[in-house]
Amino acid sequence: MESLYFLIPIAVVFVIGAMRLLFWAINSGQYDNLDAEAHRILFDEDDNPPPTRRAEKEAKAKERAEKEKLKTAEGGGNE
């Protein structure tokens, strides 16, 4: 019984550490592009790997900003 007083806090600290590590990996983008490794194994010299989700979102945001800029330049922003 005395060993449980020692093992339970160690287990709790271990679980908290594992959860922090998981959330760090998710927030730092480690899971953004899961298909790249599969493509790299199949195609050794692929010059154009599939884009990451973050890159796709940035490209869409840039495209939207350019469209808005064109609308305001043409004077058609308030339709």
C-alpha cells in the first residue's frame, strides 16, 4: 500500500508530461502534413511534395486579400 503513495503521483506526472508533449507537437505543426512521408517513401525524387495545410490556408488568405485589393481599386467594394 505504501508503494501506491509513491507510484500514483509519478504516474500523474508522467501523464501530464505526455499530454503537454502531445499538445506541443500539435501546436507546432508536427501533424500538419501526414502524407509527405508516404509520398517520400514511394517517390524518391519528388521535387514538388504535397503542400501542407498551413501553406494551403496561407495561399487562400493571400488570394482573398488580392481579390479584396482589386475590388477596392476598381471602386466596387460596396456592392
